Amino acid sequence: MKLAKTYQPELYEADIYALWEKSGVFAPTEQGEPYSLVVPPPNANGNLHMGHALSFAMQDIAARYHRLKGERVAFIPGADHAGFETQVVFERELEKQGKSRFDYSRESLYEQIYNFVEQNKENFQTQIRKLGASVDWTSYTFTLDDSIVKQAYATFKKMWDENLIYRGERLVNFCTKHGTAFADIEVSYQEEQGKLWKIRYPLSDGSGEIVVATTRPETMLGDTAVAVHPKDNRYVGMVGKTIKLPLTNREIPIIADEYVDIAYGTGAVKITPAHDQNDFEIGQRHDLPSISVIGFDGKLVHSVGDRFRGLSVLEGRESVINALKESGYLVGEEELTHSVGHCYKCGTVIEPLLKEQWFIDIKPLAQTALESIREGEIDFLPESKRTQLERYLENIKDWNISRQIVWGIPIPAFQNEEDPADWIYDERVNQEVITVNNKHYRRDPDVFDTWFSSSSWPYATLGFPDNQAFKDFYPLSLMESGFDLLYPWLSRMIMLGLYVTGEIPFKKVYLHGMITDEQGRKMSKSIGNVTDPMEAIAKFGSDALRIGIVSGQTPGNNQPYVEAKVIGGRNFINKLWNIARYLEGNIESFEDKSVEAYSAIDNWILNRLSTTRNSYQKNMDSYRFSEAYELIYHFIWDDLADWYVEASKSEPNKPLLVSLLKASLVMIHPFAPFVSETIWQTLVLNQDSLLINHPLIDLPKGDRVQSDRFDSIKSLILEIRSLIKATGAAKVKLYYRNEPLVASFATLINQLGGTISVEDGEPGQGVALVASGFSCWLDIDQEAIDHYVTRLEKLISEEQKRTRSLHDRLNNPKYIEQAPENLVSESRAQLNESEQTLENLLDEKMRFSPRQ
RNA sequence: GGGGCUAUAGCUCAGUUGGCUAGAGCGCAGCAUUCACAUUGCUGAGGCCCAUGGUUCGAGUCCAUGUAGCCCCACCA
């Protein structure tokens, strides 16, 4: 035997993957309907987590299935430079060596990170192979590849020319530890306990005062107004007057703005345009100056006398409070809960700081995207994500694409050294200073937000606009991703795709939920509940992991990682393996031969296959992979292994067995690629052939009458088994009378039913098998009769219930009138059958307890 | 405040456009075991499908309200 007793994945997986890769089957074929999907690029520097495993599994199932259907599948892998993420990891490495990013020049740092990523790149590529992902490695793309950079520049240029790019001094979300700004959606907000201080602001003319409430007293040094609501009677006479700002004695105006909530706090708000988004907007409306109090290092830059400057924000806050207390301006403080933005990486409080940045005027792009989405050009699974995306796009804000890090694509913009307002687009980013028209321009030191380049992924990887791949495979057939990327990535791919190519980037979006631990908690290093997919593969095999995470999977819902399901997958794989072993030991030739059905069970299994095959395809086509898997699982385990193989042991129909195995292997292949290909290769089912690109197999349908005969024999066998177990009888004989079907299946019934013999006999012997409707008797011993009667009573009560409910249904004239005819006639047939069974059961009971 | 999701067996979850006796895996109970497979086979127990109301011949499925839990966005002076 070539097949070992149990399937040991570690012996085969690497070789099988290498075989596929070497034979070039991952690349698209020349013929067939195009089917395309591009992998959401994982961080080139990281390890794959369970979410990646799920995502790759879903995509690979789709890709493999469409290959089996004979389509030309483009399944494109890639990696993301993950700008900020990676730089943070690298900075941690530097920290360990007692160094910091500021010890190196920009160029040197870039090079070091580049090498760092290169070294680790192989790691994650190996992991993708271990997952069995059938990606076309020849089209592998990295987000810093020249082609991608060129795309990013082309897109930026197009926006620049069309005035969709602007540079503005805006409030940006700044992490003072990492020294970079973030987009709004990258800020992570947390509820926190804080304090609301009330501060007295005296009017300059001495006619009174206004009390303002604030959670950030340190920013008062940069106040440039106090705002009240125009309809607030308390302050209506003060609007237009000025206030003498405590501590600095600067005079600032009292303004009226609808933004102020009369009911909140004191109804008066200090306005600090340099450190608060709403204040900034009010400042713009009222033409207020902005005074920065906090620097990019998170230290106060403002001083009163020699106080405050150089203090951290928190120290400054305390210091300002003390100063206000000393001078009697602080009139109250209370506790409050508010949400505070943090750096999603290091937890540092995000400071809104004024900074010149590049922005994309995103509204026109969002509008186009909205129209496409509303018109249903993209299918969403689950559908509810469409609505969510629409809401997001309706309220979208301009996109800050500048990042103050080195690990990324340099922004191709240069600033006139003499005229700061004069910016030009130029791609000579490897030069710090360029000369154009005798003027010197200095390169913007910033790089693009990683999402800016990765949002071009669908068309950039395919080589927009001229590559054949783009023409053949755009828009993509499928985009599979975690739902957490709906806003940061999916929305932007749709916007940029439409903007650049004029077409949606993908036709279908499948969004999976997050993988949690078994208690539904997020996997996190600090809780210690993380399961590494590579460990799971080492323990149970790649196929088992795939089955474990895909079965029961539905779009949009979080799912726990349940090891028992992976074990279930492993067990199933072993079952499949052992079916193959059985065939290996009993069949001489695995060549294709024409299939003929001789027996009732041959016809039965062919019908089971055909039914399974149809539903399988329906479910696979609609991305209901879990349903499809369950179908094959039951076909292979229950129908094929437990019934067909068992029943055919005495007289095996060998060509049919071979065909059934082949058909099963093809269908299960997307779910269990390694074991199915291993069996295919080991049994040399066909020299030179690979399972991975074998077409789905259709066998002839079985004869209905023949097939039904086996179904009734099967239910007889089930009844025998059940009865023997229920009565506890041992060594029982089955008798039948005038039952040619039973007679012809006598050997099989005896073998599978667990009797000691099946023979023609006199009616009245033993107890009757009424449920399956044959005139058969089991000669159970006397002690077992009591159990038998109990069981009969249970069956009778169940059957009565059923008869009653069928009666009720058919006695309802509206049901007869309005329900479809086939349902009504089906109900009638069921009632007949049920009444017959009930009668038999009652008769049988009378025989044993006639007095009742 | 706005939007979205979830509630089905002890656990984790399926359940296509409403259709008749609601499924799976694991777990549990019992029985078996020289057979391709103990990563096994066989039998079985276990469910007011969150609640109430509605639509319908018919509701786990559709609608409304409520309860409980979760997520996202906005606000938070």
C-alpha cells in the first residue's frame, strides 16, 4: 500500500504545493470565462494571523472552484509595505539597540527598513504557501514596486491637475510620540474619566464676566475668542465686547455662533482654533487667528513670563490650573466622562495640531462611488454593508494623505524655497532640491498615506491602462476582506477605481467578520488568547484548518476559532483518506472506464451524487461555501463510506467506485486541496493529470425505481438496527413473507442490520417491523418484548401527532385552495402513509396487549 | 443622537425566494470492535427557534413594538 494508515499532512503538503507551483497551474489559462481576485495585501513584514487564514481560505476556495469550472482564474498575491505599521515595528527594533529613528538620515533609515522587510518577506510568503493559497506567484506585487509607485503618482497627478489635491493648514490628528499625522479614521477613541473646569473670563470693560467650561485648560493660552449662542439671553448683550484673557491678559472677542449648545456647561465656550476641530471651524467662520500652544513634540510652546513653556500637556494643564487658582479665576471643577482620541499603535493621546498637509477633495469621488453603489453595480455580502458604506460616503470628510514618516512613497511635490505658496508636481523625488525655471524647489519630506497607494490595488496590480491582464480581468470578480476594512480600504478602492478607470474595481464584495476566541473575545496578545494559524496547521494540517474555519462561516458575522471544528475537519479528511485506502486495496486499475449501474444501490448512489453535485454548484456559485461543504461532507461520509462502500463490499462495482471517488475528490478539492491532490497523485488516477485543474465530474443519473428500492431497504435496515438497540435483544433472526425485495437483499440486510440471519418465515413469529412497511419480523427474546411495547407506544404517539397535524392541514379549505397543488397532493400522500403506519402500529400493539 | 448586526440543542453555529417531522459539528448516554478508518461504527437523549402583536392557508424565516448583547459613526466646551 502506498497510502499510510492515517493521513499525515506534514508528509505531503509541501511537496504537493511545490508540484502545483512548478506545473504552472496557478497562472490563468488561455481559455475560459475570466475570474479574478486580488489578495488584500498582508503586511510584508508581519506574520499571518487567523483572519488572514480565513481570508485566504475563502479566496482560495473561490479560485479553485472556478478553476474546476474551467474558468481562467487570475488570483493575484501581494504584500503591503504598511508604512506606519512597519516603521513602528522597526523603531522598536532600534529602541532595543538603544537607538532612535532620529539618529539616522531619511535615506539611511529607508534603506534599513527596506532590508528589514526584505529579510522578513520570505517568512510570510512561506505562510501563504502553507495555507495552500493557489495564488499566481508570477504576478506577485509589492506596494513599493515601481509599477505601483507610478500608479500612485499618476493618480496624484490627475487629481493635482483637476484641482482635487490641495495643501492646507488644517488641524491634523498628531501622535507626538511617533511624530506623524493620521487620517480621522485611524484615530481610536476611548471613553475616559476627565474633569470639566470652569474658568472666569472677565470682560475688558469691567462690566462683568463670562464663565467658560473646558476639559483642556492648558489650551486657553491659545484662545482667540469666546463663543456663545446668538439666542442665549444670558449673553446677548455681551456679543461684540472683548474679554481680558486670564494669565496672558490678551484681549479676545465674544462672538455668537450657532454651534454653541445653550444647555451644555455654562453655555459659553472658549475658542482655540489651533487645538480643537470645532474651534478651528468656528475660527474660519469668524476669521479668528490661530495660536498654537502645543508643539509637535507634545510640549507647550507658549509661555507667560517664564512659566509653561517646555512642559508636557499634562504638566501644563496642572500648571495652568494652579495659576488660575492662585489668581482666583478657577470657579469650579466637576468630573465627566468623555471620549479621547488615541494613537491606535501606542496609545498616546492624539493632539489636534495645526499643520500643512496634502488633502484630497474627496466629495466628488464619493459622489460617483455612491451612485454606483446605489445602482447596485457592486454586490455586497452581507447586503447590509452596502447601507453602511452609503452612510459613510454621504458624510465623508477630506482625506489627509501626508504622513511624516520615511517608510512609504515620497510625495512628488516640491516647494519654492523663496515662495512657500508655490508648489509644483515633480517625480524627481530622489533629489532633495530641483531647479525649475531658475527657481529652487525643495522636496516635500512627507510620504503618502499607505491607503492611498493600496487603494489603487485592483487596477494597479493588473497594469492599468495598457496591460492585457487589465483588459481581461478588470473589474475583479471578487474582493474578499474583513469588514473592518470597509471604510479605510474598500470605500477608497471604489472611489479611486471609478475615478481612475471609470469603472467599479470589483463586482462582488464578500466581507468576513473578525475571528475571536471561543468566548467571543477579540484575539489579543495581552489576553494571551491568540491562536497562530501556523501552529494549527502543524497540529492538524492545512486542510483541517481550512475546513474548521470555513464551516459555519457566514458573511459579516464574527466567528470564534473553535479547535473542535478543526479536529472535525481532520477526522473527515482521514475518513476520505481511508475510503481511498479501501479502494487502493481492492481495486487494480484506476483508469477511467465507462460507468454502469448494475444494482439498486449503484443507482441510488448515482442519484445521491447527482443531487449533491447540483446543490453543491448552486451553493458554491453564491458563495455559500459552508453549505456546499456540508453537502459533500455528508455525501462522502454518510452516503459513500457508510452505505455505498459497505453495501458494495460483497460485489463491488469497481469502475463506479473509482468514478465516485474521483467525483468526490474534485468537489472536495477547494476545501481540502492537499489531501485530495495527494490521493489523486498517489493512486495515479491518471498519469500527468493534476486534480487542481480537473473539470467537475458528472456521472449519469441512476434509475429512479431502482434507487427508491434501495432507499426502502435502507430504511428497513435502520429500523432493524434501531429495534435491536431499543429492545436490547441479541442474536436475532429476521423473517419475511412475500417480500421479494427483502429476499433479494437478504445478505445485505443481514450484514448491515446486525441480525444473524434473514430468511423466509411464517407470519406471526416475533415482532413486526411496521415503520418501514415490509412484512418482516424479528424473533426477539421474551425479555425484550417489554422494551418493544414501550417503543411501540412512543412510535404510536408520534405517529398520532403527525396524522392529526396532517388532518388539520387538509381540513383547512383555504390550504386546499391557496397552497400550491404539489404541496397539497404531497400532504395527502403523507396522510395516507401516516394513517397506514399508525394502523399497523396499533395492530401490532394489540397483539402484545390485547386487553388495552 | 444616527446607522448596522445578533438572539435557534449543553457549547459553537447553519437554516437560499415563507412550505409541512428545525439541522450540523463538538459534547453527553449506551452498545460494538480481528473489516479502509478509534482521527472508527451503531443507537439514542437533548429545542415554547428571546418576548408580544400583526400579515398569511402556512412564520425560525416577512412586518411592528419591546427586551438583551455587540459593532460602527457623530457629539462630548
